[in-house]
Amino acid sequence: MAEPSRMPVQLITVDEVVRAADDLARQVLASDFRPDCIVAIARGGFMPARFLCDFLHVHKLLSLKVEHYTSGAREKQHAAVTVPLAGDVRGERVLLVDDVNDSGDTLAAARPHLEGFGPVAVRTAVLHEKATTSCRADFRSQAVQEWRWILYPWAVIEDVGQFAREMDPAPTSPTDLHARLQQNYGLALDPGELERVIRYNRLDF
């Protein structure tokens, strides 16, 4: 079995996440929308949502979960809310937050679910939005014109572990893994990140 086709990956740093969340907060403040509550789409929306709570002085943070992608860019057939909203947003202005808007299926599933709880208004915000999306966010920090997998700091272990497990033949050493991540994904991890990928995925060389 041949190794999977190469896929471009962009590794996002924590500092880049902070700057993107800051950009989103400025956009919200420049609009006429003032959220009473922020809802994070689990799991990727947790960190940007928390930064937005801080920047916008919003104290109410809730979440819901949509299943669409598993680690390493494996796509399921449909997006659906699998963990519903647990909290009261009736009569409130809600900002729904995720990390990346890829196909648009996640927002398309999450927004009507949220609207069923009776908020007076819902707006959506994402760090990165791809040109392939069929459901545009109201606020976006970065538009991604050429498709690539966006790798956030909270998903490095999971996603890169999946990349490693899909390699055929399997990598034989940390050096081999590092080289093939660069070759197949354009992904250069620093030694600490690479060690954590190996340790927490229990990769056995």
C-alpha cells in the first residue's frame, strides 16, 4: 500500500491564535453586535472562544459539539451536533466560535441547533475561513484561498500522530518521522513538539 498523497499543512502558533482572536474582537467591536454569551464549538473553538471572552468582557461561555472531522483530516460523511448546548441563551445575543471554517458543514449544523434555544441574535466567528466553505462566518480573521490543513497548537499530538500512523512503510526513527513530515506535509516540528508527538502517541520505533 502506497503512502497517502502529500497534503499541505500550516502549523499555527499560540501567538498567531492570540492575534487572530484579537482581530476578531476588533471586528465585533466595530460592528453593532454586542454578545451576551459566547458558545464554543467543541473542541477547536474552546481556546479562541476563551480569548474572545477576555477581550470582549463576556463572562458567559458555553459549548456544543459537532462531529465532522476526526484527526488527520479524515472526513466523515455528515456534520451533526453530537453534544447539545447545555445552558440557557433565550433572549441573548450569542457569538458562536470555531477555529476553522472549512466546508461550512460545522457552522451549518451548529447555527440552527443554537437558534432553536431562542436567542435574539446569533453571529459566527472563526480564526480561519477557507474559500471552499459553503457557509460563511460573520466574522473571520484570515481567509485561506489555497486549501491546506490548518494545524492548531491544541491538535498537534492528535493530528500528527494520525499522519504518522498512516505512513506506509511506518517511520523507523524520530529522524525518519521528522523528514517524512517535512516531505509529505511541509511540516517542520521543533524537537520538543516531535518528542511529545512520539511520547503521547506511544509511537514505537
